[in-house]
Amino acid sequence: MLSQLDAATLIGIDALKVQVETNVAGGLPAFTVVGLPDNAIRESRERILTAIRNSGFNLPPKKITVNLAPADVKKEGTAFDLSIAIGLLGSLQEVEHRLEGTLILGELALDGSLRRINGSLPVAMMAVKENIGRIILPETNAEEAAVAVSASGSGVEVFGVKTLSETVHLLRDGASFRPVTVDVERLFEEIPEYPVDFADIKGQATAKQAMEIAAAGGHNLIMIGPPGSGKTLLAKALPGILPPLTFEESLETTKIYSVASLLKNGQPLMTRRPFRNPHHTTSNVALIGGGTQARPGEVSLAHNGVLFLDELPEFTRNALEALRQPIEDREVTVSRISLTTRYPAGFMLVAAMNPSPAGALKDPDGNLTATPQQIQRYLSKISGPLLDRIDIHIDVPKVDNRELFSGSAGERSETIRRRVSAARDIQSKRFVDAGIHSNAQMTPKLIKRHCRLDKASADKLMDAMNRLSLSARAHDRILKVSRTIADLDASENIEMKHLIQAIQYRSLDRDFWNY
């Protein structure tokens, strides 16, 4: 008998509906899966048959054929175990053999219990679009899927099950099961805790102000200073002053982490901005994304958050150059012969570096710690085009010992976050019809409209461009930062003081030897 039900496969961070057709017929015992399955699906034969028998169901020796449609799309992963098992039981008339409007996914253990799967949030979002009325998933995935249903306000029901036997019981008598629901508002009421508060960082008032500007406008930032000056600590404190995630941003971020299997148990939704800090030995594929199975990389895992690259010149040149396109386009395109996948990559790039390969540029006697050639070779690993894409360059000098031992505390992150959120609110209203949310995302057309300068300011900018030999891209970055500084001042127009401050944040376009 032929049995039919719905499942899903992941393509990038989105899900595609797959129809699982199972047929049990007479003939020599065999178990064949067709429809471009990967090795994990082909190996599911033993898991499924053993789980069915250990769940107490009789499975006679028959010829079993499973088709995963559409047959021209490659299917990956172990999430088809439960749908194939239910299809087999439907063909054996243990459950209803036609399950229209029901999507079933789950990985089976040999004892019939269910294990967590990846991508249940995008699967649930697809089910809502396809008007699928019921989703059955492992219990550990149910809340995550229920978030998408709650967001849509649709009538889709999500059920979490622990075992194959419980799934069969649900399909035979669904009245005794209640769908899973999630209170999304309650999830956002929980204030996220960040490991580092700006009040814990001694000194570095100038760097803290630059961090606030970067957070307010979503600007990329690079810090240059000797070891131990607090660059890493400042970067780790940055997420604490960023405005809270909106629900739409939270859904986007959660989809990526769901596909990458990085959501923790009991965490149905990401309510805290991500902070990714890859090691400098990270490969191009791990940083950008891709691979044989086309998985999101660090730039996508940092979407709506911060990507921190410590010791920037220690990264390979190829890896750094690969960042140029994601920074500009805010997405990554991974192309393969069979398909092209796009991953969002709207991150804030925060980088840190020493001014010399030896660490500090000068020793206590004022002598260079390395030869000029060694320093130039070290700095040349960061190309001009990449620096052009970084809006704010700041010096982070060694902290004065008097500040280090002083008992006074600086502003708390919460106080700074309120100012940042106020500036972001101004930008949200400004760009309500443009489809963007921050000054850093402005196109040349929007820069021309919202970053007008008076004649004196325009002359000052032209003079700076001539003296520093700035590119057209650096010109636009200066205007974007000026606009953010003006927003923090609640100023409608960009004034001369805002422009001068933005120009001062182009330190890598000036002389290195003053560090």
C-alpha cells in the first residue's frame, strides 16, 4: 500500500517542502530510498527498521520503496527518519496512510526515542506559508517551531513527541494531545546579561566614545594599540550597548543558529545579539560560509551582531579579502554546481591589531621594537580596500596607572545603551521607507539626501581628502559617521564639529609612527 505525508529539507537557511511516499509490496525483502538522498538518509534503513521493531510494531519482510519528492533536489540529514517510519506504518495500516496537512520530522534512536534536529524554525515558517495544518517534531524542537507559528498568528498546530510510539498514538488519537505554544513577549522581557560592562573598563574615554558612535550607527571599527591596552575588553563590552533585538531581527538570527545547530536546549529564540570571535587560524570557508554542505560561516553567525577579529594582521590575506563583499552587500552568496545559496551577513565588524609585530611600536627607551620593513610588512597584510570599508579607526593607548588603580567607575553599559537606542530610533524614522535601519547602511543616494554639508564643512572635508589622499568610499564613510554623531547630539544637521570628529576617526589614513 502507498502512504504519503510531508517532510522538509533545508536549503541554506530556508526550508523546502518534501513529500515522503512509502510503498510496501510483496517480493524479495529490500529497502530502497530514491529522490537524491545523501548518505545519512541511505544509512537510515537500519535505524528505522530497528526503531520500529523496538517500539513494538510488527514489520513483515517486504519490498519497501521510499521516494522523496521533488526528486531533483538533494536531501540531507537525519530528520527524515520519523517521516519514513510513519510512512512505513501507514503502508502497513498501523496509522492513517494519507496524512495531508501534516508535516513530520525527527531523528530516531534505535530504541524508538527521538533526537533533536536542525532547522525546525525555518521548517515551521515554511509550513505556515504552505498552509500545512499540523507539525510533529521532537519535543526538544517544539518550542522553537512554535515561535514561528506565534509570530504568524496562523492556525498551524505544533506537537512535540518523545518517541515513535508516542507519534503513532498522536496520529491515532490526537484529542489527548495539546499543541505547544510559546509566549514570545515573555521571552523578550528577560533582560540579557553581558559578560563585560563598560563601567568595568578603566580609562579609554576616547575609545569608549568611538564605541558608542559605532554602536549608534552600526559602523565598522578597528582599534590599534599595544598589548594589554584593553582592545579585547572593549570589543566584548560592545554588544551590551547595542539596542535590543527587534522580533524580526531575532527571527532572522535564530534561523541561522537553528540551521547551524547552535541553539541551546530550552532556547527557542535568540534574544541577545550575537558576538562571534573566530581565531586567526580560521579558514576562508569557516569565516565566509560554504563547504560541501554549504553551511553558514562566522559572518552569517554574527548577523545582527558583532564579528570581532582580534589580531587582524594574523589572519590570512585571502580570508581578510573575502570579507570585502559581505561588508559591502550584507550577504554572502555560496555558489555550487547544483544550487546557489544566499546567507544574510549584516554584521558590525570590530577588529583589533597591534601597531607592530612585536606588540608595542616602541620600547620604554623610545626605540622601535621592529625594523620599519618588518612593521610595513606586518601592516601591509591589511589592504587599502578593506580599510576603506572600516568607518572608524581609533587609537587605544596603554592605560595610565593612575586610572588603573583609581576607584572611580565609568558609565554603565545600560546608560550608554539608552543614548544609542535613542539615536537608532531617529534613524529608524528617517529610513522608514528605505528598507534600512542604520546610517551605516545608507546608499550613495541616501547619503546625498541626509548628509548635506554647509560650504565651510564641505571645504573642510575636501581639504582632508586632499591631505590624507582619501578615496571616494572613505568620503562616504566619513559622512555616515558624521550623520551618526549628529544623531547622538539630536542635531538635525551635520555641523562642523561632527564632521571634524568623523575625520579624526581615519587614523590609519595618517601616520603610523605616532602609535
